[in-house]
Amino acid sequence: MSGKLPCRLGVLVSGSGTNLQAIIDRIESGEICAEIACVISNKADAYALTRATRHGIPIVIHENHKFSERQSYDAATVEILRSHNVDLVILAGFMRILTDVMVNAFPNAIMNIHPALLPSFQGLHAQQQALDYGVRYSGCTVHFVDCGTDTGPIILQSVVPVEQNDTEATLSARIQKAEHQTFATAIKLFVDSKIKVDGRKVLISA
Ligand code: GAR
């Protein structure tokens, strides 16, 4: 066993938190050497908060409607993350675009999961966008966050087939299964110091 301290994760959520749960499960099984320092939600009723509490993880309800400017909301988020000594920020279904205040505070240390194969179908309703376009394959992308919308360097992607009779719900469910595995793998790579960013490219060592 090495004497390395577990990487401290700050997880930002807005909803159900199935990705959060997948991360918790892999930490608890010992697969990922990390600790979730806090779960921050911009929605007071997010089910992800219940999941975190069940596992004894500190939660912070940090509602964006209480802030008049996006940058001041993000500055307060940075303070919360710093006060929990977070090394890596995870956006696990956090439905807000980050400003430069957050992005610059954690350079190449904010990861997002997006339910499509970027750069296709950025933004909201990515699964419906994929269905409307008629693609045969979609999937999920884990990427570092920059100041654009779903434009940061890509860490991992997983491909999922689109079936002829898919609805947004059925395709989303299939993609989510892939998300849980792909996100956990990307976090493990970061935690194990196997990721290097070179411009737009993410290099992964064996
Ligand atoms: C996930 O499918 C994730 O890809 C998506 O929100 C869902 C959250 O699910 N994120 C985005 O669309 C971000 N643009 P969860 O709360 O069950 O993890």
C-alpha cells in the first residue's frame, strides 16, 4: 500500500444522482482511491442529496436563484470547494454552464459527463438531438471543462447503439449505463495520475 492520500472530490449535482451513486459505489469497493469531500447541489430537492446523506457525505445546498450573477454564484462555489480542500471537481448531472471564475480556479481539474459523443449534440437534450438527427450510434463523453459549452478536452468516450424504436427515455437509460462505467474509469485515471493534458489532447498513460 502506498502512503498517498485519497484524492478529494467535490461533486456538483442538480438531479437524480445515478452517476454520483456509481462513483460512491466504486470508492466504497476500493476501485477508486478517493474521498467525496462534499456534494453541492443547486437544487434543494435533488435526489442526489439523499444518496450522499445515506453514505455520510457532507452536502451543501447552493441555490443559484439566490445570486443575481453567474460569476458571483461560481465564486461562492469555489469558496465551498476550497473550504473542503477539493482536488478534483466532478459535474455529475450539474445543469449549469460554468464561468471563467470556476474554470480558472480548477484548471484541468473539472470533469463533466455529457450524454452524447461530443462534439456532436452539445448542450441540452443531447439524446433527443441524436434521435432527431437519425444517428445510428450515440454515447457519452467525459471531458475536462473549459469556458465553452461541452467543448473541453475529451478524456473518454463510450459508444451506444441507437435502436429504431428508441424514445428519449430509452436511449437515455442505455447511455446512462455507459456513463456510470465511463465516468468512474476517467476519475480513476485522474486519481491514479495517469492523465496529462496537451492542448486539446488528453494523453493517458498505461
Ligand atoms: C446524465 O445523463 C448526464 O449525462 C446529464 O445529466 C444526467 C444526470 O443524471 N448531464 C448533462 O446533460 C450535462 N449537460 P444523474 O443525475 O442520474 O447522474
